[in-house]
Amino acid sequence: GQSLTSSGSEVKKPGESVTLSCVASGLSLSWLHWIRQKQGKGLEWIGRIDDGTGTIFAQSLQGQFSITKDTSKNMVYLEIKSLKTEDTAVYYCARESQLHKRLHAWCLLKSIRRD
């Protein structure tokens, strides 16, 4: 079957870095997104990697995150630099075909509604 599996729990101190991984079984590594959910909050889009090495990130999170992939291992990685306590969250990877237009509509609405 087809699945995306994120890495397990990590415990880090503020200021440290961490790399989370996502293994894609039966799926290509094209257009994979990372999303997080802080306790009691909604989903927050972090960024995505395209069918090459190009990445884009949420404007508010620029510079803190990097996304890379290793096609030989079918792995995508999210590095979080200089961790803050507010980075505590559940992190998800998702393929664009699964997100479809809902993610883009959600991001657009969030942008419009942000004051």
C-alpha cells in the first residue's frame, strides 16, 4: 500500500536543533508538505519540497526550517533550527495529492484573516 510515516517523539532543549523524518512507502517524494499542530490549536502549514530540491515555507517561519529529501532511502526530512518552547507540536508530513485544494484554500483564508 501507500503510506507516509513520520518519525517518533523527540525531547530537546531550547536552542538545540532537531531533524524529523518521514518515510514514503509506495509513493514518490514529489510535493511533500510538513504541517504541525500545537496542543489545542489548529493545523499550521510549515512548508513543502517540490519534485526536485526546491522548497517554500510559511512566511512567518522563514529561516527556522529546512526540508530536504533522500530519494535513495525514500525519506524526507524537516530540520528545525534553534528550537523554541513554542515549537512543541505534533509534526505531520503529507503529500500534495492528499492535501489537494483544501490546504491551499486554508492557507489563503489564514492569510486573508490575519490582522
